[in-house]
Amino acid sequence: MTESTKSDLRYMRLALALGRRGQGRTWPNPAVGAVVVKEDVIVGRGWTAPGGRPHAEPQALQRAGEAARGATLYVTLEPCSHFGKSPPCADAIIAAGIGRVVSAVEDPNPEVAGEGHTRLRAAGIEVDVGLCAEEAAHDHAGHFMRVREKRPFVILKLAVSTDDRIGAAGRRPVAITGDAAKTRVHLLRAQSDAILVGIGTVLADDPLLTCRLPGMDAQSPVRVVLDRALRLPGDSKLIHSARAHPLWVMTSDISEPAAATKLGAAGAHVMHVPVTKTPPPGLDLPAVLRALSDKGITRLLVEGGARVASSFVMAGLVDEIWLLRGPDAIGDGIAALDAQPLSVITQSRHWRPRASETLGKDVLTIYGKT
């Protein structure tokens, strides 16, 4: 590897790290990172702002100022070439006098789809595409999934005991993982656009579903509840916090209009989706994901419970699995995937461990699709 290649790799990895700062807060736009480098000195940095604007590139260029002329721009996704709610980033790059652009991956958005790179080259800018493409594609997986399949990238989180249980019999409270693992999960929440649970989890646990890391409450995701018959209690923590943190309740046409009106008055947003045509009865998960995508959600964290987790896995709608395994057994309790054994993940040729971390006494294994 040449010194030039090493420098390119170092700066692109910095751009990727900057882009990740925006994950969970930039939807419906992707979380992009950008670095401007001149004579091996960083003169500008940027990442997509909350809400998706301004984009990473103009922020980095603004910080670089006149130093951007003749410099190299490292960016984790192809610069946009169309007018949206802001001018094209490709035009800003050309106007700044950038001499070279190193872009990690092409944007599949039909409004871009290579046109950004083409416009830069037509302006005489050297363009290199593909550095850290795999890492960038993973970081932008939610954006890619929403563009290509009209649904969010789905991450399933499971915290299980050594005997593959997620709870004690009768839904009695039981601690499965320790503080380090819980901290890691709350960081994942902050990096997700939305978090989803079923009404059974709400009725049993009365969760808040926010990010409870110090100083990060504002980075809590949209809370989504699957509630076919609108049984969500009016005195639940979710309802009491609905005006502080968005709460979306997915229901069916069989639910009572009066219940929907009451939830709406409390600050919740009620969304109607079709039910499955085959047993067991429930909301149609592809329709749920399409509805969330239509709202701009790109990264969805599914946290429970066993039936919801099993339904997503059986439907083939999970893209990544975070399996946290605690150090103790529970015995008689709730199986992680309802009637399915956990081996449908851990011993399946369709899933492979992508990364592993030790968190105190717990072990996190991240599975990706093969």
C-alpha cells in the first residue's frame, strides 16, 4: 500500500466516523460525512445535520473556505446533483474549486445515480469512487434499502440468557444483561431512526423506549408500537411522554375510532395498515415497513417481544441481528423467538457473525445476512 493510498484510507475512515455522528437524526436523508484535505492537512470537516440539512459537503467546504481550492474532498456517498430542499452538493463542490473528490459509493437514488460523479468529472475534477465502499454501504444501508425496496433497514435486538430465554415465566422481571450491554443498546437506539415493539411488550413492561444515556435524551428514536386493536393504556409511559418524544401507533381498521382519537389527543400519531390474510392474525409487516418508509424512516430497531421478533425473522424482514447473551440461565421462561429455536439464526447458513464484543460479563454478536 502506497503512502498516498494510506492517506486516502485514513481520511475516508475519518469521513465515515463523522457521518456516523448523524445516524438516527438525519432521516429521511442519509448520514454522510465529508473531509476536505489540502497538502495533507485537514482544512474542513462536515456531517449531515439533524433533519438532513445542511448536507455534509457544504458544511465541510464552508469550514475550509478558500483553502478548498485545489484540495481533495473525501465523502462517504456520491454528492447529490439535483435540487431538493437545498442546492446540489456537486455544484457547491465545483464552485469551491475542489481539485479531486474521493467518493466511497454511488448513490442509488434515481435522482442522483452517478450523475453527481458525472457532473464533477465534466467540470474537470478528478473523481475516484469505491474506497471503503463496503463500510460506506453498511453505514448507508438504511438509505439504500429505502430507495431500492421502499422499507427501512431492520435491526433486530435480542438479549438472551445462556438457555435462550428473554424473560422469566409469567413475564416476571429478570435481569439478563449488565450495565455495559445496556449502555451499548441505548447507543444503538440513538443511532436508529425508530424503535419498534409489540403491544404485548408495552402491556407487560410499560417501557419508555428512549435513549437514557447522559445528555442524549434528545437523540431518542421515534417509538413505534404494533397495536392491532388499540389496547395501548392511556396511563402508560409511552403516552405520558408522547409530546416529548414521537410515538407512532400502528393499528388496523378493526380498532375503535374513539380509541384512535383519544391517542391522538394525547400526542400519539395513529397509522392504519392492513392485517395479514393468513393466520396468526396480526398487522401486515411489509405494510408496516412501507408506511414507516413513506414517513422517512431508514433505520428501524426492533426490540421485542418474542412474537414480534419471530414474525420479523419468519417474514425475512430482518437485515441485521444484535444478539446479546448474558452469563446466566433462566430455566422456565419465554423463548427468544417464540416457537422457533434460536438456532434458526445461530446455526443458519443465511446468517453469519459479522462482529463480536465482550461487554462486561455479556457477549454481543452481530449477525449479517450471507
